[in-house]
Amino acid sequence: MNWAAIVLVGGFGLMWLGVVIYVADTSAPWMRLAQAAFGLLLAGWAVQRATVMMR
């Protein structure tokens, strides 16, 4: 892994979460929760990988 991939995945995860929270207000609540969980999963993966890369 390199830093560019980590930053891209983390940025995409946060952007995905922002879209789900602010734009997708007509979606079903369960779908918004699933999409928010996916965004948090991506952001969490990026944080985890960044901590591994710093060691």
C-alpha cells in the first residue's frame, strides 16, 4: 500500500458519507444507514492502514 491509495480511499469514504447524510434524503432510512456504514467502513480502513504505515 502507498499513501496515495490510503488518502484516496479515506477521502472517498468521507465524501460518500457526506453525500448520504446531506443529499440522499429521499432514500429509505435503512438504505441510508447501510450506505453510511459503508462510508464509515472505508474511512475506518484508511485510518487503520495509516496507523500501520506509520509504524
